[in-house]
Amino acid sequence: MKLIWLVLGTLLSFTLGAQNAVLHQITRPTSNTIHLGDSLWIYPPSVRIRPLHSSQWLSQDDYVYRGDSILLTIKLPLDSVWIEYRSFPYPVNRYYFLYDSSDHHEPLPPDYSLPGKSGTAQGSSESWSSPGIAYSGSYNRGLSIGSNQSLILNSALNLQLAGDLGDGIRITGAISDNQLPVQAEGNTRQIQEFDRLYIELKKNNSSLIAGDFDLNRPQGYFMNYFKKSQGGRIQHQHMLGQWKIKESASIGISKGKFNRITIPVADGNQGPYRLRGRDGENFIIILAASEKVFLDGVQLVRGDDADYVMDYNLGEIRFTPRRLVTAQMRLIIEFEYTDQNYLRSLITTNVSAERKGLSAYLNYYRENDSKRPSVSSDLDSLDQLALAASGDDPSGALSLRIGRSGSSFRPDRVYYRYVDTVVIRNGVSELIRILRYEEHPDSNALQVVFSELGPGKGEYQLVQSNANGRIYQYVGLAPGTSLPLGSYAPYKILIAPRNQQLMTAGFRITPKNEKGLEMNLETALSYLDKNRLSSLGDTDNLGFAMMAQIRAPIIEKGKWNWQNSASAELNDRQWTSLNPYRNPEFNRDWNIDAQTGYSDRLFRLSSTLGYGAKTRTSFTIQRFNRDQQNSGDRYQLEAGWKDSVQNYTARYDLLQTDWTNQRSKYLRPGIVIARQFFKKWTLAARWEVEKNERFAPVTDSLLASSFSFRTTAASLQYATGDKQNLRMEWKRRTDDAASGKTFSDWSTSDEWTLASAINSTRTGLWDLQLTARHLQFTRPELNDSLGRISFIGQLDHSLSRFRNGLRIKNIYALQSGAEPRTEFVYEERRPGDGDYIYIDFNHDGIRQIQEYVYAPEIDTARYVRIQLFNSTYVQAYQSTWSSILGVDMGRVLADQKNFTTLKKFSFESLLRFISKINEDAPLAARFDPVGFGDQTGRLISYQKSINEQLFFNRANPNYELGLNYLNQASKILLLSGIETRDRRDLNLKTRWSLRSKIDCQATLGIQQDQRLTNSYSQQNYRIASRTSDLSATWRINRDMRTQWGWKWRQSQEQDNLHEKALVHDLYTVSQLSFQRKASLRIEFKYIRIDYSGTSGTAVEYVMLEGLKNGSNYTAECILDYRFTKLISSQFSYSLRKPSGSDAIQTGRASIRANF
């Protein structure tokens, strides 16, 4: 074989001298046989493989290359692998001939061409081949059945296609379905959606979309929305005389419901902040990429390297170290969230017409909830009566959710029972029945649904518990006031179906012979039925709004230019918009609380005067009338000068209002100055004042909502393009509080920001973002409790030297926020569909969350872990350090002729520390992510990961030595208490080859596994182990190999009952391949265990890895078969026989088609 490759290399040397072999880099799903599918001639020595998220290449002894397939001889725990190889520019299996005998034979005609026959010729190679259409993807279908489970079916589809169907029709489509709906993570600027169906047909100026699509804001002023819909949409464009007509219509199912909320921000808390639904839902799922986040009126950017990240599944937002948030800021978020209560239909229609200088449009929108809930049992007859009686205010409609479990009883749920108790209500003793948690339920137990109504609105409270579910405890009434002391009640908040419609029509005139002239007019009709199940209050469903705007022609004289504009906007009391169409700061600008439910009039006059391109001055007058009795006037003046070196801006903003409930005067002047010098330096200063005086109608005393503050800021910036950037900024804000008729000093805050990016130095690449804030209060008692110093920031450093022989990557970050108390429950599924099993370790018959443990084999797993949402948070200060270090002495000393032995060493280190401490920790501890061991009493949670590997003669085909240290530790804050885990492994591994046919491996190791929980002592342990693993692999030929091995492990519990275990594991693995069409892998293990200790405990389960004392057997057989180049299948059988238990057998089969 070596001779053949030598000859081929000689013959191809001239070609390869001008053009090197092509390097291919691909990813493939992990399986025993990986098909490359390359039609070119692959150079076998160039084939390399590694796990997808690892930089360590597999040893050549871990896989065998045959034809265009790779046969793995080891198990990889990951889903995908990264493969690199080079190929010669010559196709494989191409036939060359000088004489074609078929030219001298009469071919037989096909059946369909014979008289009386009809039909079509078969496809070329695959039945789904279609000329003119490019497609790619895959389809998987699998089944599983066993002695411990019923039949389970699984499927996955991923298809992308694009092409021409003929007659000018083009098709574009994407179909993805993986059974489990998955949302993208909200930590990037661009979101890639999963489980999406999208097919689009286009011809000329027409298009048809079927499946999932997005609907955006149409032309106009009042109608504003962003919707994700599932259905159909058609668009058409044509000419009608001189008019250009655009038409579109859609019908489908709306995926989400809109809400806009204002979230109060806390000092020193970067998040998470919980988003809530429009109808008071506390725990919602946000539709990916549907949110808009405004901070002080400025829209932020999503991403780890930007302003914020979203957890769409938890409905939470966190701000990154690049964006400091404080209690003085205004946070407004608009978003769409899923709503499973009712099926919601969505219909839209848009028509527009354009010709020279004139355009007109008509838009219609209808979103309608079904009167029947998505789940018929969600609303019974009493619930419907309650909603029918609530009218347009269904928020107070509650439904009692207490019932006997009966036939729906499940032992993994939480149940209650009634008990009698005496309470004092208004000074009178009263005997009532309350609910109490039932530890040993049966089918007569009560199944109860609790809802969070808010503090002081319920008589129950969520309590700490180990139960597999939430436990609510009766806390009663306050002795003096008889008001509830809790936040929860055994009721469900009923949500009514809605019907909302909006129609807008308008036109715009822009004469081309008049520069700057523009006239707009738009009218709108709205319809909102807040409760389709009730006819009460339907008289106010219809509303009206109108907007008119005119911009006068630009008057020019020399370098001077002048333009004026005027606009008017009005709406009646019944007017309701879809989404807010005004700017997010509109309410604050006018000192109002809401924008709906009033008859409003808004008039605006504006004049802008400019001189050339550098100077511009504008003056705006606005008048706002509400209900024809309240009025407000706003005056804005702004002037600015800007050129290539300097920028000066001054503004004056005054608001005077006279509302029914208050009078106000709101003054906002400001100055911004920026000057560039030395070409690369920019010095800027800013001064702003906001003074909002709010008075009661009949007094001169300031209301508590009045505020006043002054901001002074200065910055210095240095920029040289992409190589070096530096920005230093200081900002001081002084706040005053209302005190009688005037303001008095309240607080002062100083912020310092340092941002730097250095991209080309001998020390590597540097990126620094650091912000420090010092908040002080005038009153000493407030300063002691609320005054604080906070830091957020991030430092990134990376370095590569000696041809990548030295690699360094460090990330250090500081953060402050709220740490949620994690809460889990375990739900039962079909065997094989879960990840956990249940074992009653303390034999008390009560299901506790600590008794659900990872299943040793997937066949026995029948429970899944689900994270619950709660409103319990703890203030935390977080510091993080991540480090990657790689040293390859062979590359570092590549230019040295000596140091032969030293060149064989290489080292890799991966470190990650995350420490979260409470407010009682000293200031220095907030900067230390590593020394959390000294802050035991103040430590909330931490994560530690250390993985260090030292190699000698790495990847050498003859022998290799490796020393590995792994430490994984964590502490998490659960609702039931604190849980700490710590596992340490130290392993010495060696490998050597004998006569190129036999590979021997030996591994020696020591381990320590520790777990500590303060709520379940039966799972506290510290297990020390010694291990060894000896194995030999015999490569019989290119298509066959076998491995024999023996593992030995001695374990002992160190802290409590000192259980001991001695484990002997004899195993064999054989792998065969058959002419690149099939591969077979057979594995068998005999495990002998000698265990001394109490059986049925958590220690036994962990120490024996789910097996039992005595003789245990496991076996697995996997057959991969490829029918064609595009269709492959896999069949597997597994056997698990613990000592003293019945054997668990499972069979699986799957087929995969690649398009």
C-alpha cells in the first residue's frame, strides 16, 4: 500500500506542484461509521478527527479510515465531530475506456415506449431527484422498544430547497422539525430560529408564502406591529394605468401576544429582571427576537458583546458589563410572548397605490381569540359564567382550583388535604378549613392549583421544601387588620378571549416641483372587545383617530435654508392602538400616566433654519389637550454647529401643564461640546438639567413624584482605526428630592468609565471595559444602608506566538445582579424518554427531589427535570475568570536543533471560575473569583472547572504518555437550600504499539467525589477511589479489530458509614466493516462487585454506578448499514443485567436520508 501511494505521489507531483491538495474541513454526527461522501481521491495520512468543541485531535489508534468512511474504535460523548482531510483533484470510480461496446449493440426500448404503454422514466439515481431545484437536508426516523419500555418513535426533519419549478416560478423553502421545540438563545445580535416551516413561491411580481413568517409594520402612522404568524401570505404588484399598485394579504395563527412594560431598575443589579404578561402572567416564554429594549429612550442592542442578553424561556433580561444600569434610569421593554389560553387567528390586508408625487394606502388588521380555550378543561361552565359577569374588566375573575385527584392520581405530584383551624377575623373567632400538604397521598387527596396574587392578597405562602413540587402553607390573617399575610391563593386567574381590529387609510402628497413640500393625512378606526364571552361594556369598543401633517417647501437664499412644518393628531376616548406608535418617552415628556382611555388632541408647529451644512437651529411648539379640559404646552429650542473638527449643541426644553390632578413645570436645558485635536484625540463635555415640579391643584407644595437632577460629564477619546482605541469618561449626577415647596439635596453619584481596545502589540490583543460607580446619600442613615460602590467590567486578552506553539486566552469579568433560587420538579415520561430514575433512599415513602438521580442507562430513565420559575432572588456580586493555555514545545523549539526530548512535551490548561458573594462580603472579595473558599459564610454560589493535561510524545504512533488533572466543583442556591458538589480526578495514561498491529494502554488514577446538601443528609458523601485500566487492541486487518481490557476500582466513603466497594470490570469490544457498506460493533462487559455497606442508599448508587453487589453483565451490539450514498440505517441491541435483578433489554432502529 505504501508503494502504491509512493507511485501515485510521483505521478501527481507535477499537478500538486502547481496546485496543492485541497483541504476539507467538515462536521459530521457522531456514529460508529462516519461517511465522508467525497467523490475525489482522499489522501489517507491527511485524515484527522477531533470532537467538535475540542482542540485535541484523536489518536490514529482511535479510528480507521476505509475508502471514504471513518470507523471509530472508541465512544465519544459528543453529538458531532470535526474532520479534516486533503484530496487530490481526481475523482474516484470514474471509468476510462477506448472502446465502448454499447455503441455496437442495438439497445432494447423501454416498456413505456412500446405501443399501448404509457408512463414516465425512472429517476436517475434517487427517486426525489428534481432538475432545477437545489436542496439539502436530512430526515431521520427511529424506533425503540424493550423489556422496560413500550414502543417509542422518534423523527427529525431538516430540509432547505431553492430553485426553478418552470414557467418562471421559483421556490424557496426551509422545513425543520425536531419534535422538541427549541428557541434560540438571546445572546447574539442575529437569531436563528428552529422548528420552522417556510415555503415561498415567486413569479414575476407575485409571491406566496406558506408556513411561518413575520409581519412587520405597514405604511402609515397609527398601525404598528411585529407579529410571528403561521399560515399563508400573498403579495402582488402591478401597474394600473400610471398607478403602481401593491397588494398583500395574510391569514394564519398568531404565535404571540404583545406587551409593553416599564421595569424599575435597582442600583447594583444588572439582572435578571423578570418580564410579565399583559394579563398579569408572572412566568411567560418570550418569542425569540421579538423584544425592543429602551433605556432612557435609547434602543439597546442584544448580544454578549453589546448591551443585554435575553433568556427567552425564563422570560428574563440581563445587562452585560458593557452597560451599567442604575435606579435613576428608565427601562421600557416591548415584546411578544406565547399564550396557550386560546387559539388566536390573525388576518391582515395592505393595499397601496403610488404615482408621481402621490401615494395612498389602506391597511386592515384583525386578531381574534377563539371563544373556546385551547384545552377544553381549562374553562368549565362556572368559569364561563364568571367571565361573562366580569365584562371588560376580567382581571378580577378567579376560579377555585381544588378537586380530588381520583383516577388522575400520580405519586410524583404534590397533593393536599383539608384540616380545620380557628382564625380571628375582625376580633371574632371563626372555624375555617385550610389546605395542608399531604406527605402520603392517595386517590382521595386534593389536587390544588395556586396562583400568585401579590403581597397581602392571599392567605398562603410558598415555603422551602424537599418535595417534588411546590408546597404552599397557610399563613392566615394579620391580627389587627384581618388582612391576608400571604401572596398566594388556591385560585386560577381567568383570562378572557379578545377581539381586536384596526383599519387605517391615508395618503401622502410630495410634489416634485416643490422641494421639501409634503402633506400627509391618515384616519384610523379601532375595535377592541376585551371579553368575547361577555356583552357587558361592548358600547365602547369602537374608536377613532386622525393625523394630518404638512411640511412647507424649503426656502433657500444663498447658504441659508428655512423649512416649517405643522401637524395635528386627535383620538377619542375609545381609541386603542395595536402597539404603541409614539416614542417610548411620550408619557414622561408630557407628565401623563397613560395614553389610552382619554380624548386627546396634539398640535405641533416647527421651524428649522440652517446655514450651509454646519449650522442648524430649530424651534418647536406643541400643545396637548386631554378631554378638552386639561392642557399642556411644550417649547423646544435647539441650536448646533458641526464640522470635521468640532461639534457644539445647545437645547432648551420647557413643559407647562394644567391637568385635573396636578399642575407641573418641567424644565430640561442641556449643552454638549466636542472638539477634536491632534487628529486622533477628541475631548467632549456635557451638561444637563432636568427639573420637574409637580403641584397639587390647590396647593403650592411639591408632590412626591417631583424630581430634579443635574448631570455633568466629560470624556477623552483616542482612536487610530482598528488598532488602538481608548475612551475615558467621568459623569456626576446630583439628585434633589421634593421637600415642601422646594427641592433639597438627596444623593450624588459619580461614574468612571475606561474602555480600551489594543489589537496589535507584542503582548497580544487587549480589550478592556470597566465602569465604577459611587453612590452617596445626603442623609447619613440612608447612606449607611443604600450608599454603595459598584463595579462592572470585562477584560479580554489573547496571545499567540511561535507558530501557535504558545496560545493564551483570558477573560476576566465583574458583574452585580440578582441570583435566583433555582427550583426543579421531576415529571414522569415513558421509559427511555427521560434522564433520571427515582430511588427512595430513606425509605419514607415521600418523594423528595434529591431522590431523583441520573439513570445509569437511558433505557431505565423515565423522569425529566423541569426548572420552575419563582420570584425569589438574592443580591449577588459576581466575578469570573476563564483561561486557556496551550504550549507545544515542538513548535516553540522548532528552530532549535537540540532539545530533542523537550520538544516532545506539550501542555494544555483550561480554567474557569465563577464566584457569587452576598453584600456582607468585603469589597476586595468582589474582585476575586478564585478565593471563594475564604468566603464560606458569604458565598451564594460558585462554579469551578480545572482541566490540565501534560503530554509526552503526543500523537506519536509508537508510544505516548499523558498526565491529566480534572476538578469540577459547584455550589447552587436551591429553593430547598444549598447544594455543593466537588469531584477531582488525577490520571496517568500511557499507550504503546507492538509491531504496528497491537496497541496497549494503561491508566492509573485516583478520584474523590463529594456532595453536600443541607436539606437531605442521606445524599451527603465523600468517596475516595483508586482506579486502573489495562487494555490491548489488536488490529487484525483493515476491516477488523478487537479490544480486550480489565478495569479495577476500589472505593470507600470517608465521612459517614465508610462503605466500601471493590469493582472488577472485564470487557471486550470488536468492530468489523464490510466493503464500505456496513459496520458492526459488539461490546460485552462482566462486572464483579464486592460491596460492604447498606444497600439502597445514595452512596451505593453513586459508588456502584447503578449496579448491584455480585455479578453484573452489560452488552451492546450496533450495526450500521448504508443502502445507497444517501440512505443509511442503524440497528442496535443493548442488555443490562444487574445482580439479583431481571435483565433489561432494548432494541433500536433508525434510518437516515440525506437529500
